[in-house]
Amino acid sequence: MPGAVPFTSTVALTNATLPYAMQLAQKGWRKACKENAELRLGLNVINGKVVYKGVADAFGLPMHSADILLDK
């Protein structure tokens, strides 16, 4: 039984992430992140500007709006 766990966990991870990978591949990262709030939440930096609060706080950097930077 333990031998089945790596396989089934890989299948589960692929099933969960493949739709996001397909969106990124078909639309490009910028358009995919503009259209999908879940992908947008995964952004940390856009064009050298921090868009994730945790990263901004950790490094003492200003935080910018991902929505505004994605429209540029």
C-alpha cells in the first residue's frame, strides 16, 4: 500500500494545478492573472514592485497594487 501513495498524491496535485498551468500557457501570465483572482493572489513581484503584503513586510519594502500593475 505505501507504494501507491506517491502516485496518488502526484495525480491529486496534477489535478489541482493543471487548470492553472493551462491558463498561464494559453493566455500568458499577465492576462491569466488579470482574469483569475486565484492566480493573482499568487503574485509576489511585478516588474520589480512588490505586490504581496507578506513579502513587503518581510523586507521593509513598499507594497503596490497588483491590479494597477497588471493594467500597465
